[in-house]
Amino acid sequence: MSLLTVGTVAFDKLETPFGKTDKILGGAATFISMASSLLGVKTGIVSVVGGDFPEEYIDLLKSKNIDLSGLEIIPNGKTFFWEGKYHNDLNSRDTLATELNVLENFEPKVPEQWKDCKVLMLGNLHPLVQKSVLEQIDIRPELVVLDTMNFWMDHTWDELMTVIKEVDVLSINDEEARQMSGEYSLQKAAKKIMTMGPKTVIIKKGEHGALLFQDERVFFAPALPLEDVFDPTGAGDTFAGGFSGYLASTEDYSFENMKRAIIYGSALASVTVEKFGTDSLNELTKERLDERLKRFQDLISFEMKL
Amino acid sequence: MSLLTVGTVAFDKLETPFGKTDKILGGAATFISMASSLLGVKTGIVSVVGGDFPEEYIDLLKSKNIDLSGLEIIPNGKTFFWEGKYHNDLNSRDTLATELNVLENFEPKVPEQWKDCKVLMLGNLHPLVQKSVLEQIDIRPELVVLDTMNFWMDHTWDELMTVIKEVDVLSINDEEARQMSGEYSLQKAAKKIMTMGPKTVIIKKGEHGALLFQDERVFFAPALPLEDVFDPTGAGDTFAGGFSGYLASTEDYSFENMKRAIIYGSALASVTVEKFGTDSLNELTKERLDERLKRFQDLISFEMKL
């Protein structure tokens, strides 16, 4: 069981109604790999950082058994930086700064030992970077999952379409699904997106849960109702990492197992949002994850004879 | 098994992105009683209409086995009228007209034969009208469910609090729960509302489903993802009627059975929104309801060993 992910490893500077941070560890590949590795999956990152990326963060990722042989460090470059401020309801945010830095000319290189990975998770990045990683894998992975966002639809639609038609699972949020399909109904949106390539579509609805579509089948998992959401940053990536990681850990890619994978992704995402950045995921123990999964089961389990 | 409801029986005039209507049959008690009666429950209405209320609508309700002995008809009065226009996303709407008419001086009278009803569903109305109905029931019903809205919180807070402390279940939407409790987190909101009287709180989130809270327990049911939502009018009332009706039909008021009741309410609400007003509920057969319940079960059923 192995999972390779490509995505940002970044500095985030965040402000929520509950507090603010200096530059802290963030990025899609960071959350994805931490979630996957927590599930006992051999996990590797393909990404790039600058010489300003602290040894401390490298050590943290390594301590989580994340393989960094695919993490390029450009000594005289600067790490990708994102600064954002969340509104009071935490459902929307303003981007205050985006500095691409070393990401601007990023040419991903998949290490030799990762060219037979079982699951490939293409985190939110330029579609041509995602495509380049997919093309470097010698044997087609058993599962390829892709995450993207509206920015790439606006600016690199054609490139996105060429990579999307190669993947098994697309993971996007509700607004992005509507934009991509031109359909308001999420049911119709998923159907249309399935004609673009992915056999399976996950539509993330933030605090309102996530929908899993495949052929005529639909599964829904709510987000865990939390007393407090502290910082939503990384929730979507954690979800995607938990979903892909669970499938990698079980090597069972059936629809029934994808349902469980959605629950794992949702449970892990519910942990991420409890503190700033990766803090909460970093402290997560097997026991607390099990307790969280149990709460999930209680939340949506019922018996009904028809 | 018997359910009595008090609420509006009304004329609605609706405009959605898909079409518009003249005055059609609407009102909380109409949807509640149709949902409850569909589940085989002996169902009665306490309400008032004017001399302009057509015989055809009376016949329709009677044909659904709804007891109208508590429906007062004021020959020289006019029936309550509401006109609304939905925005493109169907999640918000503008009220274009509200004419209270015969509702302005409504003094509800519970017929003798209903003074021992098992379940009482207090539909959205002035809290003193709700209270008056509750006080006319001789033997405390086994379950009292109350629905209300922000209007009554704004204008009749004290009266609302006196009736809320007498009920078992409160059913409101997410924004109303936030307003009532002063808490943004729905988890916290439900906890606070439970200190105001109701042991059980249902928070309706429209297309995002519904949460059921009791003590420390939470259950979540999504709304069924539909290809098209045509007209959301009456969805919340249908949900409340299906929930209360299912409990009345089974006479089992446990938390486990309330979960099933939520599923029934959601399934019935998903039927209501498919056509204008009561049209879709009117045509609903047992077979189609079972098929809808089956889709619900598929949507949220999963197996996970922990």
C-alpha cells in the first residue's frame, strides 16, 4: 500500500474570527500526506520549497513517516506563500496575498522508487504539473484522484480537461462542480462531469458534507457537527488525503469501500479544523481517530425495514 | 394512532425560476396533514378559512381522509393569502404579499373528539394560538411537536417562550436556531434550546438536510439530492408532518424511532418540492414513497467495523 501525492508545500498566514498566525506550515500536499500517513500508508510527496523552508517542518513531516525524496529544495528560492482572512461564518474568505515563488517554474520529478505507486493523489495545482506527474508513473496506478479549483477552470480550462480525462476520481467543491458542468443541480453536475473522464465524482460541500457519485449510485456523508470550527484551512485536502489514503490502505477500490473512505476523509477533516494549520492533525492519535469515526457512525446510522 | 395539527390553510401564489401559479392550495396545516395522513394516521386539522375557500380544496383534503371538523369557515371572511417569489438558487425568497384575513382574529377550537389525540403538531402560527390548542387538549398528548419561525421570535418572543417550554420537540431551521439561541454553532444552539423546554430539537437545513438532537445524541439525515427542485414551498411543513405522522403511526417515541421519522419526513419533503404546492404530494402512492425511502437508505447506508 503506497500513495504518492503532488501538491503545494507552503507557508500559510491565517486570520480567523478566533485568532491569527504568523507564517505556518500549510499546503495541499502537506495535509494530504499527513492524513494518508496517519492511516498507515507508505506516503510520498512530490513538491518544491525554497531555502527559507525550516528544518523543523522537514523534521515534522519525516517524523510522520512521509517520504520527502520527491521534495525539491531550491536554496536561493522562496517557498510558496498564501495569506487569507476568513469571514465570521468561516464559509468564505478573502485571499490577502499569493506568492507563487518557487512554484512558478516547478517541474515535478517523481523519484524512481515511487514510479510504481498504487494510489496517486493529484493535489490542487496547475493541471500540467498534475499531468506531468501522472505521465512519469511507469505502471498506471490502481487509482488516480484529482483535486482542483475554480482558478484552474478560469485560466487553464483546456489543460485541465486533458488531465481530467485520465483520472478515476475527481474531488471538487459544490461551486466548482457547478462551474465545471454549467449545471446548478449537483446531481446533474456530477453526471455531466462523469462524461469528462472520471468514473467517480466527489462533491465537497464544506460544513454540509460530501456527495459521492458513481454511475447511478450516490452516497452522502455529512460533516461532523462540531461545537467550534477554529480554522477551515486544509479541510478539503485532509479530506482528499483521508479518502485516498484509506483506499490505498485497503487496496479495495469498490464503491462500498469508497463510502468508508469518505467517512475516514470526513473524520480526519473534522480534526484538522479544530486548530490552526496542521496542529490538530499533528497531535491526532489512533484512539482519537477511532473515537471520531465512532461519532460518525452514531451520527448517520439507523435501521429501517422496508 | 391519531395526529391533530393546528396551522394555516391558505392560498399561496408562487413564482419560481420554472414558472408561476395563480392562487393555489397551501398552508402549514395542509402540508402537515397530507403528509401525516399518507402514513395511514387518523389526522385532523384545526384552522380557519374564508368563504372564498373553494369546495374543491375541501373535497381534496377530505379525499385524503383528513378530518376537517376543526376547520372553521367564516363565510364573509377571506382566506389567509401569501405570495412569494423564489430567487434563482431556490434557497431564498421574497415575500410579495401577506394578507392575514381570517387569521387575524383566529380563536382555535379543538373538536371534542380530538381532545384525546396522541400526537399534537403545532404548525407555524402565533404562539398564543399554538398555546390555546395545547391547553384545550384534556389529556396531555404523548408527543407535542412545535414549528415556528423568525417572525414570532422578532415580535412575540415572550409568548413563544411560554409555549416552547411545554413541548417535546421543536422543529426550526438553522438560521432560526441561531437567532433563538444566540449561538452560531448548531451543536451549541441545540444545547441551549434544549434548556428552554424541548427535550428534542430538530434543525432543518433545507437542501442540506436535518439534524436531530436529544441529550448528548445527534442524528443527521441529508436531503435527497434531486435532479430538479421545482418549488420548495411546504417542504418544511411536509417534513414536520412526515416526522410527526410517522411517530403517531408507530406510537414509539424513542430516539431510534425518531431517526426513522426524520427519514420519512425527508422523503416526503423530497416529493413535495417536485411540483407546485401540494400537487406532487397529492399524487404520491405507497409504491413511490417506498421507492423514495429505498433511495434514502441507499444514499446514507454503509458498513464499517471499528
